[in-house]
Amino acid sequence: MTIVEDAKAGQITEPMKVVAEVEGLEPEFIRRGIAAGRIVIPTSPYRDVKYCGIGEGLTTKVNASIGASSDIVDIDMEIKKAKAAEAAGADTLMELGTGGDFLGIRKAVCDATSLSVGSVPLYQAFITAAKRDGSIIHMTEDDLWNATEEQAKLGTNFMAIHTGINNIVLDRLKAHGRYGGICSRGGAFMTTWMLHNEKENPLYSDFDYLCEILKEHEVVLSTGNGMRAGAIHDATDRAQIQELIINSECAQKAHDKYGLQVIVEGPGHVPLDEVEMNVKLMKSMSGHKPFYMLGPLVTDISPGRDHIVTAIGAATSASHGCDFLCYVTPAEHLALPNIEDVIEGVKTSKIAAHVGDMVKLGKRDQDLAMGRARRDLNWEKMFNLALDPELARKIRTERASADEDACTMCGDFCAVKIVNQSFDLAK
Amino acid sequence: MTIVEDAKAGQITEPMKVVAEVEGLEPEFIRRGIAAGRIVIPTSPYRDVKYCGIGEGLTTKVNASIGASSDIVDIDMEIKKAKAAEAAGADTLMELGTGGDFLGIRKAVCDATSLSVGSVPLYQAFITAAKRDGSIIHMTEDDLWNATEEQAKLGTNFMAIHTGINNIVLDRLKAHGRYGGICSRGGAFMTTWMLHNEKENPLYSDFDYLCEILKEHEVVLSTGNGMRAGAIHDATDRAQIQELIINSECAQKAHDKYGLQVIVEGPGHVPLDEVEMNVKLMKSMSGHKPFYMLGPLVTDISPGRDHIVTAIGAATSASHGCDFLCYVTPAEHLALPNIEDVIEGVKTSKIAAHVGDMVKLGKRDQDLAMGRARRDLNWEKMFNLALDPELARKIRTERASADEDACTMCGDFCAVKIVNQSFDLAK
């Protein structure tokens, strides 16, 4: 029995209880969400995983993607990044390495964290073919299935799988064209393979077989977003939405027929006025599956500060119902993120997730306590309530005011202090 | 004749022509906007000011506030901050110093920049009284008028003036209470003075006299937001909206009767789902005056990264029609910003302004060019199109890929490169 089948049968299992406890909700709410495909809890038969619920009614979760590229391969560094991301508050990791001994690195990362770890098996399939036969176009169906099984056994327990790039989608892509091309590695690999070989995507044509593998290894299917826009002017184009439709059909089948847990991935580069619509469209198409957004980045022109660009998009998407945010680091579009980038990316996405949850879930208790702590000039309490206590403490301490109640911003003329001394407004 | 009177008389003057040129609009559009009170262009009879239009139909502008406090007084540093803010792209400065020789510092800052410089004259009035008579409650009406005149003559050409805090507002404040108190220094000073002296705010009761001073010295009135919430749970409360109503009445009178240019200030701490409403309410109340938002900060719990919190709020407010953003730096709520904070604050606000303008004005040409430059892997072009070319270049160069077309993120398996080599999608 999969967790979805348990939930449909009315069984409340351990992962549901743990997530209910963490979220402050009834286990029955979690069970119903899983049964309906609106909530997932990644688990694994191969390692102990910290249970983390993703979906409707739950707090917004943050994923940190790491992984070496052909340019930079350093196992120790990847493990450090994994641990740093977890310490910074990431709820899941994706190990997207394509360089060096990427199986060994992935295994080491899975061993080093208690978080759920995601992967993209088609990278491995294509790279295996490229190494073996000289080009990604020689990838075989078996390369895909082997990579999927192999990665599941390493303990990666959710997988981005590009089920939605089929010939119908490529017709839309070719007819419409693109300003920015394709920015998804999976999308680029698979599109190239399909066009060169004049074949349908095996992840689509043999979707049932894929589901059987995922079911056997308890892997959460995250339907990949290979057609996401990599440029604002391609946002919400016909190729992207066609892929969403196909992914949504696959997602429904995986959940209804195979009892799989399913997440649907979304864009990408999206202007601010299209973020809400993208969230609502995805929820409607997919039957309210958990929505995993890669960004969204609301402008193309801020490389170096794309974590901030993403915070704008992600706070908005989360406030409208997005469940799961893939972080973006300051190195996006420029380089492989280093450890500082990973930490900054996670911490920035956590802000966006909270801002979204303030709206989506009305979760504002910590803000209320902070407002009161500020009114009372209770600095210890302010630090403890901060999303990043260490950073807040550092900034204040390095530039301490002569007046220990105030800060150097206003010094003697602290508005809060003046009001507190003059009259009582406190609520 | 004031610029408003010129505009009403159908005269297109030099500042209107300059702003029209910069914005790529017809001078007649600017003239109508000024006549209607929907656009302002701060000018000064005391120094040469770079003309910058603020208001409906124009790009969103960014203000950087600087100024020493009683703890930190360093003229050279303030001048460096002013120059750094201008270099980083600030459209205006506010000099809010309350420490040391704040008149001398303000003069030096005005001399060091071509940007319009704003101030808050009541700080000076209250601090003069405190130094002279031992407490801010001894401030006299003349202290206010003298400070206003004196600061205008230094070349500060827009002023935040707390006209809207009257007895009607204080009744609302007292009846309703506050979780976070009052965070505005001007609001705290004036409220304390009014309650202690049991007197009406002279800036309200003698508003006509104030207008005459501002008119004489060509100062843009920016109606202060002393009742803005300093905590999410006080957002959009009755005191804030009552002040907005009074400020809007004052703004109309200043424009209609005295031919003054007027900006209306707004909050503050505002949850993301109340930002749009605050912008629309302000525009409706004030007859579509230019709206100057202080933030908004969409959560209380991220001290140390409040520039990012503000980017989320400001991008949203600008997209819904906010015209003028006051930056927030990483030091907000913790310390007086240092020069790095000032630069980061400006650059972050510029991102928010652009994201807003993409929606509000459909301004996306630079994004289009960036999308194409990325597709073409034209790195020089990408750097030149970036909001911060230096930062983008630095990140890529420090971690250069072996493949000069790609970057270290994907290395050999660059999605864009794979697609470009395989087929032609280019638009």
C-alpha cells in the first residue's frame, strides 16, 4: 500500500501524524489531503527521512538545489552546502549534479542529511549516453529507467521527471518560437532527443512503466517544467501551458491509478502581474496538486540579485497558493552557487515563504510578538523572534547606541521611546 | 507663478520639457499631470537641481534617506553616503539628520548632490526646543516656521510635513490603541507635544501660513505619515486612514489654493494582501496625488534583511500605482545604515521600481533584450543590460567556466547551448 492508498483507505499513518503535529493541524486533515492528492509527504524505504508535508493548508516549504557541474566537482563542498542549506532552514534539497562522480556525490549528500532529497534522473540518463556513445541523442529508454531506479535506491525520494514534454507540446513550441529559448536542462535534453530521433518522449509514452518504478521505490513524482520560460517575454506562452496540461493529466493518472504522491512544477520567469494567474491556472488544471515553483523571477535584468527578484515573485506566488518554493541564489544566471550563495538563497526564500503564509494561512503570531517586542524595546526578544537572529544581533551589536534601549538609527530621538514615556497606547 | 500655476495656465516650462524628454513622453502630458496635481517636479530657487518627475505615468522613483543621529555624526560620511546613493541610482535624497550640526551637514549634502533633497523640518523645531528649554514639549509655532524657512534656504526642496496629525486623528489613535506604538519620529514628537500641551497641531491649524512659506521657497509639500504602522498588526488601522483623509484634504488645498506641488506619504508596515488596497485607497482619497511609500515592509520578523522584505512590498505597491519608493536598508530596525547599507538599499529598491514599472507602464524592453542576450550567450550584452553590471560581471568572472559560452552552473550541459546547437526557435 502506498501512503496515498493508506489515506484513501482511511488509515492515518506515522508520517501523517508527524506532519499534523509539526503543522498544528488534525491528522485527519493531512489524511484527506493526501487522499485527494493535495498534500504529499515524501518518504523513502532506503533511509530515514524527516517527514515534511507539502501542499494545501500547510506552511510553504523551501527547496535548495545543489550539485556539482562539469566545471566544479568537490564532494566535500557539496556536503557542506547540503548541511548549510539544512541549517539555514531548507525543507528539502535537490541534488542536481551533472559533473564528476555524480552518483557518489548524490549518495554522500543523501547520507549527510535527514531532509528529503530530490533529483532529476534524466540528467544521468543523457550524460551516461553522452559518455558511452558520444552524444545525448543516443540515450535509450533503458538509460532512463535505470537512472530512475538507481537514484531511488540511493535514497533520493522525490524526482523531477519531464513527463509533459510530448509531441503536442513541441508543436506548440515550434509554432510559437521563443525569445529566450529553453532554460531547463531537462527540457533542452529531451527536446533535442525527440527532434533528432523523431520519437515521442518515453517518459510520456511509457508513463505507466515509469509509475511502476516510482511506486516500487516510494518516490514522489514531481512533474518537470521543461518548457518554463527563461525570459519574461516567453512567460505563460502556449508551450508552457500545453506542458502544464499534459503534466496535469499525467499527475492525475499517477495519483488515481498508481497511488503515487505527485507534485507539479511550474515556472520560471514570470512578470509580477502573471504570478497569481499562473498559480490559479496550475491549481485548476492539476486538480489542486501541490505546486512547486522554480522562482518565479519577476524580471530578467537583475543578475547578481536574482534571489531578491525571486523573493518578490515567490512571496506573491505563495500568498496565492503556491506550496513549495525552489530557492534562487545570488549566483543565478552567472555561476554555480557557492556556500554563501546557498545560505543567502535559503534565507531569502524563507522570508518569501513566511510573507506568503501570512496571507495564505493568516500566520502572523510571530509578527505580532515582534511588534510588541519593538514597542517594548525588548532587544533580546526581537533577536529571538527574528528569522535570522544571528544577523540581526550582529548588525545592532557592531553599531551599538549610547542609549541601550534605542538604536543608532534615531539615537536620543527614538520614536518608540518618546511615545512610551509620554502615553500608553499598548494593545 | 508656481509651476502648478504655469501648468494650469497652459505654459510648458523647462522642467516639464526635461522630464518629458527623460521619460519619453510628450511635454503636454507632463503639463497636464502637474496642473492636475498628479505629477510633481521638485525645483529650487537656491540651487541647481536635476529635474526628476514623480507621479502618474512616470517611472517609479527611489528615495534614499541619510542623516546622522545623536550617536553617529560624521559630515564626511554623510557626504559619501549622498554620493554613493546617487551613484547607485537614487532619484532623490532625504537628509534626516538629528545629530550634531545638522544644519551644516544638510547644507553640505545639498552642495554635494544635484538630486532633489528632502527634509523633515519638525525634527529641527523639536530638537531646537529640547536643547533650548530642556524638552520637546516646549516647541513653539515659530520654531516650526523658522525651521521650515531655514531648511528651504539651504536648498532642501521637498519636505515631509506632518499636517495630518490633528485632534481627530489622535482620538482615533487613543480609542484604538496600537500593538507596535508609533514608529514615525515626526509622529511621536508631534503626538507627544499635542497631548502634553492639549493643543492642535500648528501644521494643521496654521496650514495656510505653512503653505505661504512653502510657496515662497518653491518647496514641494510631502504630507507626512506620522501614523503609519510600525507593526503588521497595526497596518491600515483607523488612525492611519484618518490621517490619510486629513492629509488628503490638506494636499488638495495646497495644490488648488496655493499652487503648491504635493506628494502624499504612506505606510509603513503592511501585509502583502493589503498593499494594493493601500495604494488604491490613497489615490482615491487624495485625488491621485503622487504617492510616496515608506517601504512597505510586508513582515516584521526579518530584521537584517528588511531591504528584501521591502522589495516585496515595493514591487507590489509600484505595480499598483505607487509612484515613489523610500528605500529601506539591511540595517533597518537595528542601526544607522552605513555606506554599504545605503548602496544595497538603493539597488534593491531600483529592482522593485523596475518590477513595478514592468506592470504599471509595461516597460519591458530591457527584459526583452536580456532574454535574447541570454539565448545568444552574449555575456557582454548581458552585463550591459544588467541593473548592476559590475556585480554580475564580478560573480561570473570570479568563477569562470571552462566553456567560455556557458557558466559554471551547468558547465558542459548548458541548456541554452544545447538548444541553440540543435534547432532554431529564435524570435
